[in-house]
Amino acid sequence: MAKTPEGEIKDQVRKILDEMNAYYFFPAANGYGRTGIPDVIACIGGHFVGIECKAGSKQPTALQQRELDNIEKAEGTGILINADNIDNLKNILENAYERCKLRNRL
């Protein structure tokens, strides 16, 4: 069975997270959890990351954006990844990790 365009993005995200030795999982969307949770929950060097994956240049729904914003408010990193920025994901994650290290030194 062919992958969906969003599935292709998720595969690329998985590959990058593996290269970075990140802990991550894809929460099951079974109707019992909170609506809008990001597609990927990760921890990189002790830093919490939520990644919402979208096909093409699609944007998150209002509920998904709310969750990404709440992650940011809690000093984690909430990221939208789509075809427009997948090539920058590793840099985005490395920068988030560095900001976390600096914040923890203060």
C-alpha cells in the first residue's frame, strides 16, 4: 500500500529523530485522548518536543495549534513540520536543545 503524503513526512521525521538518538512515540488517535495532540511526542536531551506533521504546505487545525502553543508556553518546543520545512527539522531540533541547555544553566 502506498504511503500518504503525510505518512512520507512522518517517515522523514522518524529518520531524523533516530539519527539524533531521540526518545519519541506516535500517540494513538483512538478517540479517548485529548483532541489536537501532536503526531509525534519526543524528548531530545531532556527537552520536550511535540511535532505536528502535515502534507504539502497544510497548516494545523485550531485545536492542533492550541496544543503546539501550550507546549511552547510550558517551555517545550511545538513544531509544525510539512513539505515546506522538513529539510530544516534537524536544525530546528538542535536549536531547541541548545536553548534548553542555556535556560537550565541560568
